[in-house]
Amino acid sequence: MILSKERDPRFITIRRGGTLTDADHRLLALWAAVCAEHVLRLFESVQPSDPRPRLAIEQIQAWARGEIKMSQSRAAGGHAMAAARELRGAARQAAFAAGQAAVVAHVAAHELGAAAYAIKAARAASPASDSEEAGRRECHWQRKQLPDAIGELVLDDQRLRNAICWSVFEP
């Protein structure tokens, strides 16, 4: 569970009663895609013939460019998460990251899910003795990819939801 019981209005678009602009929603989606794409190789190295996670990332990028409808990206996210269910370890976490990224089109707050699962994938791909450090490196890398316009929002979201995101955003 990566979503809080009460929705944060900063992650609800203005037209739905929140404060999130469409431009920032698109930036959140693109950042989530970057996070998921960074670990996608961990899935593709195990399941090279399964295109679902890559397609999910491509769909959220297309949604952010205004080329497809939200429902198409959301559906691709569901398919990526289905690809994850039969796996374990880094490949599973990477597919979940792609799925979470794709559903940002539907619920912007899934941006943190994409990042958290990518960190979990990096941890799972590392030897146990380096797992925590690998997660910190991935988190640091992700933060460097944040666009300035959404940086403060995402960092605050990480602080607020860290506990329900497996504490992967610890400094």
C-alpha cells in the first residue's frame, strides 16, 4: 500500500478540487517514468520477451505528451503489474515500478510508488551486504532527476509517506 487513506490535495488536479496543475501532473508522470526506466533492465534481463513493463513506461510518457488518454496508460500499468506478480526479487520490483509509473496518469500520487519500487528493485539486485547502500544510491539518483518545479512537492511526499513506502526514502 503506497497511498495514504486520505488523499493529499496537492496530488489532485485543480479540475477535481485539488491544487495540482496539469503541467505538474505531467512532470510527476515523467519523473515516475524515469525512475521506472532506470531499473527496467532488471525485469528485461529475466523476461526479455515480455514487453508489458516497457510498454507501460512508453504509455505514461505518451500520456504526458498528450498523445493518449489516461485510461490507456492506466491499463498498461495494470498489465505491467500483472507481469510482476509471477516473479520475485529485482525483476518483480522493476515491473511494479513500471506499473506504478503508468498509473500516475490516473492518480498522481502513484509517482512515489514508481520511485519506491525502483529503490526496492535496486536493493534486490544488490548483494545483501550492499542492499541498503544500493537503495540509498538509487534514491539519491532519483532525486537528482527531479524537475525543479516538483522537487519540493516530491521530497515532502517522500517524508510524509516514507513509512508506508517501506522506509526506502531514508536519508
